[in-house]
Amino acid sequence: MEIRLSVGYDEYEEGVRMSELIEKLASSADGEKLSILTIGDWGQAYENSPDSFLETLISHKDSFPNLTKLFIGDMGFEECEVSWINQTNLSPLLAAFPNLQSLSIKGSQELSLQPLVHEKLQELVIICGGLPKSVLEEITSAKLPELKKLELYLGVDDYGFDGGIEDVMPLLQGDLFPKLTYLGLKDSEIQDEIAIAIADAPILDQLEILDLSYGTLSDEGGKALLASERVKKLKHLNLSYHYMSDELLLRWKQAGLSVDVTDQQETDEDDWRYPFLTE
């Protein structure tokens, strides 16, 4: 069973709280059947963090014995801009739910995952306009032996990304997550640097899908990927939303690879390139 909980602006003003919705769910017959829980806006997320309901969710962990998939922060811009969403240290959720297989997070302000340890987690997704290097460091020091999918929106400096290619490099070595088959390093303002670095990186030997979509990829990074023998062994390469030229797109289409090069972008009058998701 899949359930989504959310507190609208008017509801919050009227006194509705996410912790109460969780308690109600825990006391219902649906709690035991629940396998997927999505938490949307918990009420003015631009001011309040998940701390307002985290302890409630953890204290009722025994009411959700079959929970395997959790999404914290599933809200649109009309509820709260992604860069305004307040987060917190969410690692206690991993300790509370040992059977969790998938964790998705939206928003990176004050986000932490320390310690990032779980025996069964297969999927970790972080959607944001800028991922702090502190979170990248937590991921690169994580113990997630069953992780198969890692999808990170890296974003831009103005909205939280305070790192560089050196902070991404540990993810490219191939010795962190032995079962990883999907790597998404997306929505980045340094997409060319990432593409060049990963074009001949050891991680490609174990991946089936590489996702470099939503970023500022240009011909510079695209050519490095196109020339890579390791890239040719992938089952799929996602480069959608990019700034590559018509000429390079033609070369991709003639390459005989499974590659998504849709949603071509154009630079603005000052030759600026922007990732898909920032503010």
C-alpha cells in the first residue's frame, strides 16, 4: 500500500500538524499494510524542518513493519521552492527502518545523513538545487552494501553546491558501492567537468545506466563521453536537457548507442548555461 501525507498552507494555519497525521496512520489498519510512504509539505517547510515530525514517525516504527520506500519532502514549487525546503539529519530514519529499500529526499538546506549506514537500502535519491559537499562526503563514506541506484542533483553554488569536481571524484572510483548499477550525477553547473572525469572512470565498468541529465553539458563534455570505450558498454546513457550542438547530436544519433539527447537548450545572450533545477 502507498500513502501520501501532506499539510497544506491553510490546514497548517488551522492547526493541522504532520505528526498528527502520522499518529492517525499508525493507529489505523493501513499502517501494517503500508509499504510506500511519501511525505509532502509538512506545513511551511520554508520555516519548519522535519524535526517537527521525525520523532513521531520513529516512535511509531513498529506500526509500519512493511515500509520499504520513503520519500521526505515531495512538494512542488507552489508549496515551497526546492531551495527553501528545510531538512535535517535524516539518518535516524535509516536506523529505525531496517527493511527500508529506497529513500528519496527533496531539499538540501541543513540536510545531513550522518551516519549513512544501512544493510538493505538499494536506492538513494536526493533532489535539490544545490547539494552541499558535506552531504557528498557523507555519501562517499557511507556503508550501503546493497545500494544499486544513487541519484544526486548537484545543482549550483547559489543554492547550496559548495563543492567541486574533487568532491565528486570519490564516487567515480568504483570501490564504494559494489552493487551499484545506476549512477545519476545530475543538474550540475560543472556537468562538463563531471563528464570528462567519468568518461574513463572505473565506475563505468559496473554501471548499466549513467545519468548526466539536467545539467550544463556542452560539446566539451559530450565529446569526451562519445570517445569513451567504457561509455559504449553502458546499457543506457541519459544526457537529456543539455547544451550540445546540432553537429554533436548527429554524431550521437549515428553512434548506435542507447542515449537520450532530447531537450536541447540554448545559451542566453551572455552565453550562460543553467541547470534544470536551481531555485
